[in-house]
Amino acid sequence: MNPGPFGMAQTGVPFGQIAAVRDWLGIHARIDHAGDEHPKRPVTGFDCSRSEISGQRLWGLFAKRFGSAAKFFQEHMVMNYCPLAFCEASGRNRTPDKLPAKERTLLFAACDDHLREVVRILEPEWLVGVGDFAGKRAREVIANPPPRIGQILHPSPACPASNNNWAGIATTQLRDLGVWK
């Protein structure tokens, strides 16, 4: 969907849980930030002390299944539909679907174009939405598959079904789709 404040907003990597990005993906870089960041959501990069559970679950599944990031990326990639983070005045993450209608329409148009371009360039066999929002956007934006479009459960702890064996559920979903054997 879009970056969370303790994941991609800190690392620039979708579902960018610090340990996964640093240790499994092997990314070690200085993370810059905008001068107008929200005071309750500072970008501290790899010094961020909060863990992003969704990223821990997602990258943890891939690490367990593929062993190395290089092996995973031979046939997979992970991208955010919207690479922008939005914060409410309180510092709470605001997802794109909660933006005012006019803002959402303009944002979705740009993100839809980006998704179409990524699919055009990469010509993937599958486009798998992580969660309902991503699955819905994929089905709405990519009207003439290929690629085949599927969806898996979002790994967020805010999704009750994800809090009991998310990796097992996601693996079963990917096998049932035919993405994984």
C-alpha cells in the first residue's frame, strides 16, 4: 500500500523492517530525510529502535523459504503501490485510502500509472497484492492480464488473521494461486 513509519519510511525498502533490510537484504546505507518531517515520526534510518512487524513477517518468510536475498530476487520483487508516507497531526500513519477524495484521486492516478509501467517493463507472470487494498488496486489497474493477479493476507498485526501463523497462511495462499510449488 504505502510506507509505514517504522519500515519503508525509515529504510526506503517496502516492508523495510530494520533487521531484515540490514541483515538479510544486506543494505547498509545512510538514510537521508526531508527537512519537513513530522516531529513525532522522525526518520532515523537504521538507528530506528521500533520494529516493523509486517516487514519482519514478510521478509522472514522469504528468508526462510529462499535462504538468500539473491535467490529470492531471481524471480520476485516487492514494491509499494504508493511510495509516500502520510502522517496525521497526531503522528498516526494515514493510508492512501483514508485521504480526502480529491487528493486520493490524484494520488491513485499517479500510482496506477507507475504500477502499469512497472508491469509493462518487467512483464511479470504474477502480480500479487499483499492485503486487500493492494489486491484491489492490482485488479482495478491491470485490466488485461497477463500478469495473473492474486492476493495474500497482509502481515500487519492490525489484521487479526495475521497474528496466528501468517507465514503458513501466506505460503498456502501462494501455493494455491500457483505462484509457489
